[in-house]
Amino acid sequence: MSRVIVAGVGMVPFRKPGQSDAYDVMAANATRMALADAGIGYSDVQQAYAGYVHADSCAGQTALYHVGITGIPIYNVNNNCSSGSSAFALAAQAVAGGSVECALAVGFEQMDRGAIDLAFPHKTSPFARHHAALRDAHGLSDDEMKLPPALSMFGCQVEAIEALGVTAETLAGIAVKSRNHAAKSPYAIFREPLTVADILDTPPIFRTMRRLYACPPSCGAAAVIVCSESFARRHGLRSDVALVGQGISSDLSSGLAGGVMDIMLQSLSEQAARQAYESAGVGPEEIDVIELHDCFTSNEASTYVALGLCKTEDINQFVADGQNTYGGKYVICPSGGLLAKGHPLGATGLAQITELTWQLRGQAGERQVDDVRTVLQHNVGLGSAGFVHIFQRL
């Protein structure tokens, strides 16, 4: 297997719905940035993978044809919120397995305002099994099951993690941390500071879930170019950032038969994290910076446990002690994360990898963490798909 080098990254600033360029323009711009960062042309790319959710089939071709029309295979990937990570994983596997020497992953989304709902409500829902499991495990009512899935399902997660002892102040504190980090990012949508009181003074929108516990609908694009070491040498490319560990998982039957936290992605994330740590030969204690899937503050807290950063009973203290920010054990979502940078579904995973690459190179500006060597990316999509990638500075 060939070592996979991250040769180039690019990202456009994220925007609120109605304030961005069209999806194809954003994706083409992010791709051009990644190509320029790598120092190669589109003609050097041998395969491309496009991740998105809210666009028609072959939208990847529509976007990339702005950059070049070279006849290469372009694969379109829809795995809900982990679509961008799915595109990256496939590009990395193509390089690692020797199918190609240089591949592109691009992710993009041009979202509408409001809560995300099913695109085809008259067809079988990909969340039907999860909804049924939540109904049985947590008493999700028939009326609640008719609400937009993210609202009802993550609302159950909020209530369940609070029942395990995680306080509302801790969940709000995670959102405060995200805003503080986003204040240093020109790519983030929400850079204004928040306080715990600001968040807890807002009324719940579903059971105990508050609006500021959730990420916003967003528009944006990001792209990553991966290549083999031999390709990098021949083309004189920088090769100081490499993928060293990968974990990929769908739902486990035991997770869907378990409690709310496992139904809502914790067991899936644990499985992907174990695979990634084993393949990288590192443990959580060796990770410096993490970009994780903080679509809701409850999911960030749950992911601390899934990644082995702390135990459930220690989450309150972990957050109170600042172990998730600068000066703590880990810097988590220095970009501002999904909560503050934004969550354009198909772009998210690749935006995370772009931020982590900048951190490894020392190019993150005001967000730069000192002495970064090993970083971790975590991205999940309901329905479900989970990814953990570990990168190192060589």
C-alpha cells in the first residue's frame, strides 16, 4: 500500500443560505485553490470524488467542468453529513491501493434556510430504523417522529446525555468555546461571542434542546488533493502531511439495539476510532488537534467519549477545565467547528481536513496550535456513516 500524501487543500468562506455563490462556483473555486496549493494542474488529477447532499445527480461533473474537462472518472457521493469524508476516503483508498497516483476530493453544499428535512418524504426514510429505535428506547412520540429528523433525533440525544449527568451548562459551554475559536477564523459564519447565559436564556425548541446547541444550515465548499509519495517526488510537491490512520464504519446492530447514545452515532464513532488508532499505531493521548462532528453540542460531548478523550462521567469537568481548547489537553475544532464555522453538509469533512492540514503545516494564522504533530478528523452522517482519519506531520 502506498502512503497517502495530502498535497493540496482549499476552502471558500462559509456563508448563510442565500448569501453564497452557486454550488458549482464554490466547488470550482475550492478546487482551484487546492490545485494551486499543491502546485499542479487539473490535468494531473487522475480521479475525482464529489461529496454533496442537496444537489442533483452528476453535480460533481457540473462543478469540476468549470476547472477542466479531461475525461477522468468523477464519482458522486451522498452519505449525508459525512459525504465529504466519504469522498476523501475513496480518493485516499484509490491512491493507497495504487489505482491512481493523484486524486481529488471536493465537497460542496448550497443549502436552504430552515431545519433539514427529507428530500423524498413519500419514499422509505433512511432514518426509519433509527426513529423506531429511538421510539422504543426513549419514548419518541408519533407526532415527534413527524418533525424534521435532525431536530427530533438529536433532541433525544440532548435529553439522554443530560440524563447521564452532563449539565446544560456544559452543553452551553461547548457552544461558547466554538464561538471563541470561530472569532479567529475568516472562514466561519458565526464569530460573535456567546456566554452560557445567552444560550440558556433561550427557550427550548424540542424537549430540553435549545437553538444554540445546534449548527446552522450553511453554504460552502472545500477540496483536498491526495497523491502517492512517488508522485510528489516526481512533481516536486511538498509531502510533509500524510494520512496515517483511517477508520470507517456504518451502524452496528448492537448499537441500534442499545440506548440513545449508541443509536445516535456513539457506537459507530467508537468503532471508526478504534480502527483509526490501530492503523495509525497511536492512542488518543498522542493527538494534538481534533476537528470533530459538533453538529449539536450533545454530539461533541458524546464524541469525546467515542474518541477516548474522557469518560462520560468526566465530561463536565473536561469542559470546565478547558481540556477542549487552547491551553488544555486537546484543541477541539479550532476552526469553530460545525457549530460556528458552519455545516454545508458535503463540504464539512473536507473543510475539517483542510483546517487540520493548515495546523500541521503551521499555516493556521491566529488559530495556530503550538507544536502540532498528530491530528484527528471525525465526521458522521445519520443513516449512518462514520469516519475517523488521523494525519501526521512527517
